Amino acid sequence: MFLIIIQLYKVEYKEDVLLALTSCGIEDGCICEGMNLQKLLEYDNPLFRGLVPSENERQRYAVLVTATAESMDKVDSLINLMIEADIDIMNGDILQLIAVPAVRVAGSGIDWKKQT
């Protein structure tokens, strides 16, 4: 089992990312909308204005998506679907995807005690 974390900096890709998730069978996710920390520092703290990239490099708002995938094959399928949707996943200004191995998971019909 893997925990997928997607930090989406270009919110215009939100529908494409959600479609890719559901297309590969990942439907147990959670979405949080918020602000990009880099932009928050730039706008709200004048001390940091000269230390961060220009306005064109990142948006102020961001979306955080979390979900679980049963295998790394599902994560690979998600990445391939995003590439097919013309999302440049290698561009750090668009998103960052992290897949973290989950040792144990409870809920969704998974028995906590039977996992190793």
C-alpha cells in the first residue's frame, strides 16, 4: 500500500489530475485547497520578497491531494495517465507527486492485524 501525496501548484490541472486518479481506480482521496507556502511568504512577509522566485514562476493558490494505492503499479499508471493528459510532471512549477510506502493501514475493509 502507498500513500500518494500530490502538491498541485497549477490549479487549472485539478480536473485532469482527478480524472487520472479515478481512471486508474484510485477513488479514496482527499482534496485540500490552500495557499502555496512560497507565495504566502512572498506576499505576507516583505522580508522574504527578494528571496523567492518571481510572480510568474508559481501561483499563490495550490491544491493538496492525498489518496492510497494498492501497489506501485497503480502509482505508475497514475503517472502515465497524467503524462497522457499533457501534464508535465517533471515541471516542478506544476506539481510534485510523492508515493510513500504505508506499512499498515486501517479502514476501507483492511484488517490492521493481518498486515505485516
